[in-house]
Amino acid sequence: MRTIVLFVATACIAFSQPFGWDVVSMSPGIFCNDMQFLADGQHGWVVGAVSATSTMHGQVLATTDGGSTWNNVPYPESSSVGPEGVFFVSADTGWIVGASGYISATHDGGLTWTRQTSPVSRKLHRVHFASSMVGWITGGWQDGTSFLVLKTTNGGANWQDLSFGSNCYSCEDVWFADSLHGWITGQDASINPFIQHTTDGGATWAAQTPNLPTGAGPVSSVCFPTPLIGWASSSSIYQAPAGSILHTTNGGDSWYVQASTNMHYNYYLDAPDTAHVAIISTQVLSPAGAKVFVSTNGGAGWTSSALPTFEYAGGCQYRGTNVWTAQNYGQVLHSSNNGSNWSWQHYAPSWNAIGWRNETDGWVITGSNAGVGYALKTTDAGLTWTQDPNCPGGTKMRWVDADHGFTLMEGNSAKLLRTTDGGANWAQFAIGGSNWITDISFPTKDSGWACGSNGTVRFTSNGGASWTAQSPGVSQYVSGVSMVTSREGWIYGGYGGAQGFIRHTTDGGQNWVAQSPSPANHFTCGYFLDNLHGWLGTYNNNIHATTDGGTTWQVPGQVTHTYHQDIIFASPSTGWMAVGDNSDEGGLGYVYQTTNGGITWTPEFTSPWPSGVMNGLALNSNGNRWACGSNATLLRNTESGIVAERPLPDVTPAALTAAPNPFRSSTVLHLSTGPLDHSTTRVYVFDASGRLVRSFSSLLPPLSSLTWNGTDAAGRPVTPGVYFCRLTGAGRPAEVKLIRSRKE
């Protein structure tokens, strides 16, 4: 079966898949830096970037329907400047700012951007406009001593540098209630919080007194719905009580602490009027979590609710009863009832694990920083994936049979989630202990092991309901546990590049016997096909293997990159490894294959974006192999792993073109697939998050065409912008970049 896949993207990315991997979903998992909605609550934008030391990908997301759909806005600096701030005065006119003095403006909703001349090369962080002509920018970060302020009175055709003073560390936020009254906030050179106020449009500034408790960090966010009434928030791990919510009713002449979130990071707030205020609070230190604090009576009373996922926040907007927040991994969360309930609108998470209960039913889960319902499920062997409201997140997923499955919420207070009815319901159990738990193994529905830091190994005989400690005889980090029966299995781990260990048990963990790897690398992942054949990944390129149950271990081969995340084998000769590289190499992710038991490894897939580590691998019972990782990456390879050792056929490259391109109403995809059989071709159209927008099926000859009229399954036009069309399963892959122009 040949497939045509259309992906929404900000640029034409060359996905390298010479060995038959199909990209089921992929979207840059950006670190969201700013968010804005117009007053109508329909038009909104999120900006951010994902980066490693040597590579970076910036992204701008936009919605015109309150976030029901988010699409990529073409961003010309996607590979050089990560956007920090965004502000639109209308559906068409807006600005984004970023590092090295970057300023860019659009007057057609983001289809095209014009670089504006900046008077500084400093980092620009926030932008705010009082009208389409008058606006301000602030920022700086340990790159000067002045309070950074830029101003324009002609829509950005010219920017003035109005920076002032000599004792600034960073400016975190800027807000103007009108063309004269404005505030900038942040930290001064002594790392104390500051609020500076102007009443003449930025010509002069005067310091205001935040009146924060001792230990306060920066005033992170500020918002004034009128020139007199406003709110601000503080962020600090040293302040007690943490998370002050500041309020003023006289333009900031006096500020007082109206309430406290008791959370360390309160980077974003929004007050659309004098009654409604929302603050997003995140804490990655114990106890980790994220909450929204909402007031509907001007701060006289506050309600709070937990967010279902918690990463660093990248924005907060409050319109009517709707609240939005953006988080790391390109996540946009929405509440339609003042923050009481939340749902994903857009996401590009780091998928941590994938698991199959049978040939057709599988799940992909997004980590321990996500609550129940933030996982995807398929019931048709992976053709379609939808959010599962019952499945918990986690970092590991193990299935014993079609009824019994487990996921791990890793951490110092780790939890095991168990289902006994094929995933319809999940029960939660504490694994116990205070050490970090990182892996689980269940050879039967009752017998299970968990492992982690400081030589931790814990055992359950009742499916996770209760746990007892075992003594493996090591004090190092136990990275993984692989049990092939309820009696026999292995643990492995270490520290850094060396000091690794392997322990073997044949009595259910009552005794763990040392085995002797050479060299003693730090082992990070493992897979045992049976009680004889096993493989271990490491922290330093080596792959270790045994064919006699660990009596002897050898290093048959290596892979280029060092972060070995997962490894699976379909036979003693054929296996795959999920790998990431160092950040100075780009922070990319890879899938390798071996067909000779680990002697040689061939890279089959390379992620196109930084921070793209591949995390999990799985085989379902029909022989298809799957991989998942960062940037919402979900891969499928339907070539049988058992017979993958055969030479690949010499196939004719496919060709894919489109005309017209750019197009307004429709475009014709011209497909040349070479001399292959005329099997049914399926066409899928996905949105930016990998969700299915439109599908087609037809019988195509080797040379044919397909018309796409730019609509979704319901016949609604998709948002103008850049799209990415990809033809796979017809020889070597072919790709074409499409641009849907705005209608006249």
C-alpha cells in the first residue's frame, strides 16, 4: 500500500527515511516563550523555539477559531532566531521580537514578514503596542546595565533606543495601558525586583516600590487594564511565602501583596479588565506541579486548579470565561470555564513510551509530567490515533497480555498505574521508598520489579499493589531491569561513562549474581529476547551482547551517538536502537538497525529538529515496529523485522510536484511512483500537531494526479500558510513544499 502524507510545517524538512519508516506524526516541540489573543478570543498566537547548542528551530503558531485549530505561520528566521515575544493589534498586523535585536512585522496575518531595523543588538524579550503605530519593546539579559526600552511611533519603520539608567539586570515584561502610561518590570543589577513607570510614553521613567517579601526575585509579569488598576507577579525560589500577587489601584504609586500562589515561578498573568485576572504558576522543584489562579472579582477572591500537564509556562491569556496557557513541548492548554477544566488544543510532547496490548490496540504516552488523559490510543493498528481520556501518562509502558498493562510515573515518589481490563480503567499504586524510580519489568501479571537510584530494586507479587525492597549488592544507579520469567532476569546500570555493572538472578531476586562486562560501561537500556540472548546499550557508544545468558559479554559493535534510550530485537540477528546525541552535535535523535546481532548498526531515521531524542521502541504482534520520541515523533515501519536482513530492492525514486504553488483554492499533486503495482493509495492530511485533517483513497496508476482543494474532512478551508506534502511507500520518498495563499 502506498501512502501520501501531508504535514503542516514551517519549512520543507528533508525527512531521511531510507529504510521504510513512515512519519505518523511530528511537530517541533518548541519551548513556548509568549502568547497573545486579541479581544475577540478567536485570533491568537504562540511563539517559541526548540534548540540545542549548534542548531535551533523557531516557530509561530496561530489560531483564528479560539484555538480549535492551530497552524504554523511561516517564520523566515526559523533556523537562526528564536522568537521571544509576540504582539498583534489586529488579525493582520503584528510583531515578533527575539535575540540580537531581532524585530519583524507582518501586515497579512503572518504569511509574509518584514525585518525592521533595530537600534540595538541586545536580546529583545517582550513587545507591546498601544495602537498600530505606537509600540515599545524591552528585554536584555545580563548584556548591559541599562533598562532596555525601544519605542516606535510609526509602526516600526523606525525604532528609538530610549534605554535608561545603569543598574539593570534584565527587563522581564512591558505593558502600556494607553499611549502615555506604561510599566516595565524585572530585576536590577543587585538581583532585586523592580517596577519602573512612565507617564509620558517612555520619555522618562520613575521607580515604584513593589513591597515584596524578603528573598523576592524578579517582578515577572505586569498587566494594567486601566491606567490606575493593575496586577504584577513575582518569581523566586527563596521568597516566603512564594509567588506574590501584587495589586495597585493608583497606577502603582503604592503596591501591596493581594495574595500568594505559594509556587515559585509565576511568569505570566493576564487581566483583560478590572474584574478578571489569571496567573499561571509552575514549580519544578518538589512538590512539582502547575496551577492556574483565577479571580473574577478584581482579586478579592481567588480560585485555583491544577493543570493536567506541568512544564515551564510560556504565556497566559484570559478572554471571557476562556483561559489559555502555553507550555514547553509546544503545548497549548485551554479552559472554557475559568480554569476549572482543561484540555489540549495543540501539543508536540516528548512521547516517552509506546506499548501494544494486541495486534491492533496500542498507546503512546507522554511522560510523568502529564495527568490521566494525555496519551494517544489506536484501535486500528496505528492508522489513526486519538486522545485516550482514561490512560495515564508515564515514562514506561509494559503489557503482559491483552488485559494486563502497566505504566510508570517515574520520580522520587514514583507510582505504578495498572489496568486489568485492557486499558478501560487504571488503578494507581505507590512503589514506595524515597529514591528515584526509573524502570519497571513485569514478566507476569503479578510479578514485577522496579529499579532506580542508589541501588534501588523493589519487587511486587500482587501486580503492584504492594512492594518490598530487594538487595542487588550495588549502590549505583540501576538504569534498567529485564525479567524474562518470574524467576530469571537482569538489572544493569552505573555512573557516567564507566563503573557499570550487570547482575543476574534465577530465584526471583532473592540473590543477584554479578556478571562481568568488559569494559564496564554505564548501561542505560537493555533487551532480552530469551534467557540466552540479550543486548545492552550504554552511555558511550558501545553495544554489549550475550548469547549465553550473560556468562560472557562482548562488544560486537558501536553506534555513533552516546545517549542510548531503548533497544529491541525481533530475532537473534535483527534489532533496533533509539538514540540521541550530545547537544553540541545538535541534540538530534536517531533510530539504528542491525541485521547481524549488533556487529554493525545502520542509521534508519534522523530527527529533523534539535532536542529530538528518540525514546521508545516497540513491536506489535503483526510484526510492525514503532518508535516514538521528542517533537511528537511517532514512526511506523511495516517491513517485517524478521526478514529485514534481505537486500533492499532497487526501487525507482518517486516524484512529487504541485501546481499551482503557491495556490489559493486548490492545487494538483502530480505523482510519479515508478513501475510498482497499482495498489490502493491512501492520502492523509495532518495538522501541525499530527492530528488527521483529511483522508482520501483512490486507485492510482504509476503516473497520476490528485487535487487537494485545501479543505478538511468537513469541507472547511484550512488556514493559509505553508504545508508539507510527502509521498511514501512508492520507492524512495518524495517531498514538496506547498503554500496556500490568503484569499483575495
